Amino acid sequence: MRQRRGCLEGLLQMFLLTAAFDWLEKRFGFGRRTSCTGCGCGIILLIIFLILLCNIVGGTDWFRLKALLP
């Protein structure tokens, strides 16, 4: 049986994913208003973000505090 991540680890991963997504959006995505490629890259980044977010949410045991309890 595969061990699932704990609650704190899942929250940390979601924070890091959101920070990376925000930075990428400003550099390549919808935040870049000067070109039409921002729209295309923005859609691709959004799809990748949603896939990774679903992976984090689905792979986390939200009732286990891994860092606090042995």
C-alpha cells in the first residue's frame, strides 16, 4: 500500500505550486499583455496547473499531520 502525503506536506506543495504558477503567468502567460502568445501559453500553464493541483489534492491524506505526529 502506497503511503500518502500528510496534510502539512500537501499544503506546502500547494503553496509552492501557486507561487511557481504566479511567476510563470507573469513571465509567459496571461499577465503578459504585449503579445498574443501570452494567451496560448496561459491556457497551457492553466491546464498543467490544474493537473498538478488535482494530483496534490488527490494524493494527500488531509487527516494526517505527518510533521507533528510520528
